[in-house]
Amino acid sequence: MLRRRRLLLLLSALFLSSAIKSALPHGDHGEESGGSCALALDARVVAEYEPGVVTVDGHADEWADVDGPEFALLPALDPDEDKAYGGGKIAVKALHDGINVYFMLQVEGEYAYSKGDNQKCPSVALMFQVGENATYHNMGGCKDLPGTCTSKSCRGHEVDIMHFSIGSAIPGRLYGANLLDNGDGNGGDRFGHLVDVYSWNPHCRYLDGKGPSGNSSSAQNDWQGAWWHSSLDFHSGYVEEDSPFTKSGQKGTYYFEFSRPLRTMDRFQQDVQFVIGQLSKVGVAFWYPLDGKPWSGSQHYSANCDWMPLDIASPSGGSSYSVGSKSSWDAATAFALLLSVVAFCVSVFVGYWVSRTNSVPFTPMDRL
Ligand SMILES: *[C@@H]1O[C@H](CO)[C@@H](O)[C@H](O)[C@H]1NC(C)=O
Ligand SMILES: *[C@@H]1O[C@H](CO)[C@@H](O)[C@H](O)[C@H]1NC(C)=O
């Protein structure tokens, strides 16, 4: 019931935002407020508290009942609808179990896989605001030039990034946090390239634990994740020799599934820290090797062109999302009240009119 109401709200929000969007002039690609930026103004990712639902294996079955917003994927550097990713929209879903937060990114796309070549495989990234002044544009937006960024000069512009490049990752297997890289004290992943990164701007981007003024050696990769494509046949489990796992060009859906503890042991503003019942800010990026051509780092699609609120909902529903839906519920209640007052007045008038004219015969209900 609650979910249906949320869906309804989401639908009306989507309708509203598309109405707003069509009223905006097309072709304005300003850095800050391109026309397409209005597309997802109301977009919000809600991570409900649902423990024991999700297994991080790249399979989306257990996510079927979880609602998540969907976005057209527009080029991040030129968010023109005519240049949107042609494969389809990306759905962004999230849950938490009080300990970890889970994400599922679903995006349609023909199977493309080139063993060992990340740039010839699809790839996804999540970005989160850490510092209060970190902008979505320019990955934190610190003005310092490459080589001059320091944790001091860019204080407040920290963003946390998880990037999964699947060129060396076997579908259905878990990548990310592992003993060897965490033993080295950094956010790397030598096995599957599911890395934990932070940045101040696109040129000042480092693995957790590394940076311009030395390596902290106490950082960790706190993410884990797996990928899958719907054209793959499930069997007892793929191994590296099965690569590329199925024929390329098959239609289907890519699934990217992730988990991370709500809190990490970061002490250097390199990880976002989630709080139950509070909002964080998230961005989603997607790379795809169009026509088999390798992509470059800046050549990615974006699920929105600004931060989206990510709500780590509290089990009681006392999150800010519920507050939002409560106020719109109040509006609906007020409208219903107004309607009923009008109806009451009309009925009083009809009753008065009937008693005056006395020309309407009484009709028992059972005759109707
Ligand atoms: C963020 O920007 C404001 C206004 O410029 C400034 O007062 C504040 O100190 C900044 N925050 C951090 C963490 O640097
Ligand atoms: C940090 O580690 C990298 C490689 O792990 C190394 O190349 C670099 O010299 C180290 N920097 C400092 C300041 O220790």
C-alpha cells in the first residue's frame, strides 16, 4: 500500500517534471542548467530498510519488488537528448539492512565484452558527496590545478567514487574489497577493478589511501560488487576460461550490484558516511563501448546532471522521504475536504430545492 502510494507519487513527479521539461527551451547546454537538467529534479533514490533480501551476486530477481527511479542516459559532458545512450534507460535501486547499503543498477544493452580490456566493456560508477562544498560538476569542483591539489586546499570538495570496470571480472563473482589490497592500505582491487576512489576534481583523483602528500596505508576498499547480463546462461559458475562467457551482440540487460557498510573506518574524508534516516547525495555514471569502440574516461553517460538525494530510510518510515510524502498527502486530504464541503453544500441546496418544488417523487433504493 505504502509502496503503491510512493509509486503514484513518483509517477506524478515524473509527469510533472516532464511537463516542466517540455516547457523549457531545448538546446541550452549550459554547464549548470542545461534543459535536460530539469528532467530529474524530483529524482530520489530511496534505500528502504529490508534486511535479508539481497545477495550480492549480480542477479536481480530479489530486486523485482524494489522500486527505483529510471533515467535516460545522457552524455555527461554534453547532456543532449539526441545523444542519449540508445540501449535504454538505467534503473537505480537501493536497499539497506542496517549494516550495509545495497545498490542495483540495471541497464539494457547488447552484450559487449572484451577480456582484459575495460574500455571495451561496459562500466559503471557511483559518486557521493563527502565534503559539504563538493559539487556534482567537476567531481567535487575544487579549483586547484592538477599537481597543486592538496587535502588542505581542496578541503570541503571531497567526493567518494566507486568504479567497476568488468574487463577482468567474471560474471556472478564478487569483486572489490579483498585482503591483499586492503592489506596494502588502499582502495584498489587487483582482481576485478572494483575500486574505491576519492577526488577533488577530475584531475585530482586518487585511490583511497593514496594522494599527493603521501599514502595513508590505513585506507580500505569498502565496496563489493558483481555483474551479470541477462543473455548469460546460469550454470555452476563461470571461470576465467569461459570468457567472453557468451556471444557478443545479444540483446539483454546488464546488472551491476554493490554493497558497502553504512559506516567505514575512513579518517581522511575519502568515504561517504551514511546515516539511517538521513539523506546523502549520489550520482550515477555509465560507460559503454559503442560499436565495439573503446570509451575514454570522460566519455560517459550520466543518469542525471546533478546530485540526486539518496535516502537511507529508517525502518519506522521516519525518513525525510516520508515527511515529503506526508505533506503531499496533507494536500490531497485538504482537497478531499474541500470537495466534500462543496458536495455537502450542493446536497443541502438540492434538498432545499426538492422540498420547495416537491415535484421529485420518492424512489426507494431497491427499485433502482
Ligand atoms: C564551504 O563553503 C563555505 C562558503 O564558502 C565556507 O564557509 C565553508 O567553510 C566551506 N566548508 C568547508 C568544509 O570548507
Ligand atoms: C605511494 O604509493 C605509491 C604506490 O603504491 C608510490 O608510487 C608512491 O611513491 C607513494 N607515495 C609516497 C609519498 O610514499
